[in-house]
Amino acid sequence: MLLAGSDDGVYRLPDLDGSAERTAEQELWSGRVVRLRQFDAIDGVFAASTTALCHSPDGETWIGLGVPREQTYAVGALPDGRLYAGTRPAHVYAGEFEYGARAGPTDDVGPFVDWVECEGFQDLPARDEWRLPRHENLAQVRDLHHDPAAPERLVAGVEVGGVHVSDDRGETWEERREGVDDDIHELHVVGPGEYVAATGFGLFRTTDGGESWTRLDEGFDQRYFRTAFSLDGTVYAGGALANSSTWEDDDADPELFAFRDGSLERVDFPKPDETVTGMTAVDGDLVVATHRGSVLADRSDGWTAVGEVPVTDDFTGRYTPLTWVEG
């Protein structure tokens, strides 16, 4: 089944064989869902939202994980199963994800996480600069990923604050923000040492763990990138002329881009007025969702609309993260 995040929770499409008019069913009621993630080392699905970090073993039953700060914008994990949460304001927390019963007044059954703050994240040299007036002078951790270049390497993307790397499971951190715009909307790990950053002013790529960055979108007018994803050696990114408050204007001019063979090109997309804000892969096909809730699959014979995710009339800060759950 396909899970999709929206402004008020997580929605489910049981398959990708339906019509464009089919509406996804709501499975989780929450604040705006920013990330949906699955990890090899931990069973189930995680939904990071503006009201909680929740876990589901099956995409239908959801339990909050009690992150110390309510607004959780990112969730990540290392291969050893250690779980991480990134919040607004920008803090990183870590803990061991546990199932099973705990003795106590109610004999609660998990999952449980005993969260501990990664205090070294607050010691980064530019930490006091992570703010933006229109964001109440606060920053948020937008992404937390394991970099397969090293078993204990964690990479974080911050809005507004750039990219940062830890090689010791989040204990200490180094900045990797030189050469990349610091307004990180999504940080995608393509492979060992290779990341793509979708930012408020450009699309950037590194192949050396953030030591240096190359801008990919030179020559295009769309400079505001919301999401990035890779599939079979191609990096896809959804961009627009300006921020999401302008996306209902007639001249918003969104585009879906593909980076392959060293160059960025436009993708022929059947929804020219809709910004792609979520992507995943299903059986080798790219599946996307837009800021208006359209869900489409790119198959061998072209794009097919497979359903809709309900969205509200408030288009500021649109996110429609996707993940596919087997079984």
C-alpha cells in the first residue's frame, strides 16, 4: 500500500491500480506530516509531523513516540537500529527503539524510545545563526540520514542552517554548509558520500560527503526546490519559481526535473500547474504526489494518475511525503 502525508495526517491507497478520482483513506490524524520513513533495521513506518513522531507496524495503527519537543520534522536511523528525531526548534534526539512490555502502573506495551539529546549538535559554530524572520527566528531539522560511507555517519539538513555531518552516532558534528544554500528543504542521500539538497535557492549535489558542492539548476528559472529523490541512477527534484505561498498564482510555473548523465533536464509532467512535493519508488516506477494531492506513477507507457490525497486550502508549506509498504 501507498502511504501519503498531508496537512492533517497520513492517508492510504491500498494499491496503484485505481483511477485518478479515487481518494485515499485517512489512517493517522495529526498535524502536518513532513516525513514518512522506513528503515532496514527497524520494522514499521515512521511519520514525523508538527504534532508528534508516530510509529506504525502496519500503516494502520499508530503510536506516538514521545519526542521531547512536539514539532518533529525529521526521523532517521543508523544500521544498528539507533533512532533519531529532528525537531523545531532545531535539536536532535537519539534513542533505542524497543518493543515489548515495561513493568509499571499500567504494564504498557511498546514501542518505547528513551530519548537523549545529541548535545553536540548545539555546539556547531554557526548554530546561533540558524534563524529566519518569517519562521519566527527559529530553525528546524528537516532531514536525518545515515550515510553508507561509514557505519556511524549521520547527516542532517537544517532549515535555515545548512548541512552537517557526525561520524560518531551524533555525539559530535562538523559543518558541511560551505557551497550549499542554507535553506534546506530536503536532503536526500543518493549513495556513499553523495547527497542532493533541495533548497530555497537552488538544487545542489555533493559527492564527497559535503566537503564541496555543485549547483545543478543553473540555466533554469525555477530556483525554489521542495523535494529530491533518486531512482536507478537518476535524481528527481520538484521545483518552482518561488515559495509555496505563490503556488496558486498563474505564473508559479512549477517543473519536475531529472539529473542524469551530468545534466539537469525538465521532465514532461502531465500536471503543469502542480508542484511535486513527495516522491517514492514502487516496483521500479517513480511515484509522485503534488501540492494539490494528485498521485501519479511514471510507468513504461507514461504517466498514470492513480488517486488523490485530500489537502486543505492553505497552500503555505505544502508537503506530501510518500512511502510504499509491502504486504
